[in-house]
Amino acid sequence: MNQCMKNCLRLGNAISPSLACVFLAGVFLMTGCREQYREDLDYSYGVEQTWPVEDLLSGEVVQFETVFWEADDSTSLRKMIVSDAIVSGRDVLEIGTGTGLISVFCLQNGAKSVVATDINPAAVANARYNAATLCPDQALDVRQVETSNPGAFVVIKKTEKFDLVISNPPWEDGVVVKPADHAFYDPGFQLMDSLLDGLPNHLKPGGRCLLAYGNVGAIKRLQTESEKRSYGFKILDDRNLDSLDENFLPGMLVEIRPPGTFQKVQGGQFVPSIEPKSDEPGGVSASEEPDSTTASPKATDETHGEDSSR
């Protein structure tokens, strides 16, 4: 028995016997059970389940134990990735990748590069595994965030900048006891605050930050904290936030933009452009887009909390 089959069997044995055969057959069909052993993959985690996902080009997503899964959290974000080509040719950062589903969608839809982070070691292994099986010819850079030094951008170099920063973060202020809790709790909302504080340092001119939340209180806090920093805040959803339950599905997509520049199309290409003021032709209010005349807030990358997420 070759090494690939042994690793597949190890994953399959972690599932209930009734699902093991189905899982193994799916893995063999998706990957062809390649002869080459992947030294960069961790096969030690049990498999919780596998999922078909709409618009996934091939195969199914594998969920490792202790890794959170709720596909409806990010339905609107995946739709934008597929239908609006928001990642095509762009450098993308996903904070709190979980199973790696969103990062896989980015790779399958033309992203130039994708960096994914997570604080849960099982999620890091999970994302690498899914990327290897679903995007075997593309590279996903998955980085482990240490619990002793958490932060939204702590594993991102000071010089690294991205066209798109995306996340489906935890939205409750709670205590993390075990690795799986990172997907649900953001103690003191340190992740949210560190993400907002670090955006000016890590977004390229014209870059976007898209966050998917399924909690009313978290979205309202995000709006308040964004406005404190003079960031643009816009809900990309037709639903009325006040009419929703405190926790709801599918998640609601929010766009955050720090003050600075935006992009316009010139000669068929996106180019940086100085953003017009709200009282100039083509200008927008601060509640919709950031004002380039507003001073940038102090940004600190490494001093706040990180996550694990979806």
C-alpha cells in the first residue's frame, strides 16, 4: 500500500464506519490518490465530515475535527468571488481561514496569490489539505498564528500589502477554552480592533476589506469602531439589520475602507485615483466611502487579538 493510500485510510478511519467508504471513494476521485507524498500536509487529524459546496469547481470540502463549518456564513462573499470576479488577478489575504473554503474559492477564481491565517492548528492543516486536493496546481500560503502572540496581522510582514482582505470572523465576546472556541469568540473584540487598526498598513491603494458577520451586535460595533477611525462602512446586503434576529443566517457582508485612495478604470485597467470629497462631483459621504482628506488613525499590527474562523 503506497503512502497516499495510507494517509487517505487514516483520514477515513476517523469517520464513522458507515461513512468511511464514501469518504475514501470521494478522496480517490478528487485526488486520484497521487503517488507523491505531500510532506507539507498533516494527516493526523480526524475528519468530521465532507461537504459539497455550490460553485466549487470540483470535489468536496473536507472538515477536520475542531474546525468550524457553516457555509451559509459566507454565501454572499462566495457569490461575489465567483460572479463579480473580485479576486481575479489580485493578492488576497484571508484572516481566519477555517477549512480554507474561501481561500480555495479565491484560487479557483483567478486570484494572483492567496495568504490564509488561522490560530487553530487543525484549521491550518485543514486549509492546506483542502487546497492541495481541490487546487493541486496552485499554491495556498497558510500561516499559523500562535496563541501566545495573537493578532489579525501578526504573521503578515510589515511590507506585505493586499488588494483584498477578507474574513468571516468570530462575533461574540467570550472566553476561549479550547481550540474550537476561536471560531466563536473574540475576547474583548481584540481581533476586530486589530484588524481595523492594521488595515491602513496592509491594504494597497484601492484595496478592499470584506467581512462576513451573522450577528447584529457585532455589525453595529464594527460600524461604531469604523466611524471612530474615519473609515468608510457599507453593508452590502438588502436586508434591514434591525429586523434580523441577533444571530442570523446567511451572514451579512460588510465593506470597510480606510481613508486614502480608491481605484478608477482607465484604459481598461484599474489605476489609483485621489478620492473626491463628498461635495465634489462624483463624491460620496463618509458613511459610504472614506474621505481622502481625513488623517489616518494610528495603526498597530502586532498588539491585538487574532482569531480562528470559518
